[in-house]
Amino acid sequence: AQWSPWEKCSTACMAPGGKPGTQKRVADRTGGPVGLCKAFKTQTQQCGTNKCPCYGVKVGPWSAWTKCTDYCYGEHTRTRTVSKSGPDCPKAKVTEECNTC
């Protein structure tokens, strides 16, 4: 039997106290004369078992940009409050080039 690709997981990640998602795939087991015997076999597995990054994070509005640090090719920054920090969390500070003469 030829298996189909796995379907998309029902959840991307697991919230604290939550349950993992599931995904399935099917195999077509058609047989007999002119496909008279048609049956499908299904496989199901858990997925989305990784913890949701920054679950419940609260993000405030961006501040105004700071004044550019130089007349030509300087930098300016804006900030916001973020209730959690980590590699997958929204950034609290952004710095960009300004006055690119």
C-alpha cells in the first residue's frame, strides 16, 4: 500500500497543561476487479509536543524612534515592554541604520 504524506499537525506546540496534537496519513488498499474492494488504512501519531515558546507573553506598543546618532550613517532605536525574554520571544529593542547619506 502507498502511504500519503502526513497531514498538518492539529497544533503547532503544547501550551502549559495542554495536550499534544495529532496528525494522520492514509494508505489506499484498493484491489479486486475494477477496484471493487476499496479499503483505507489510517495511521495516527502525536505531534506538536514541543512547548509553546513565550506562551502568554504580553507585548506593549513600540516607543518613538530615538534621535539618529550621527548626521550620516547613524543608528536609532525604539523599545517596548515584553513580559518574557528568550530566543523565540518578541524583541524588546530594535536598532536600525538612519541617515544613510
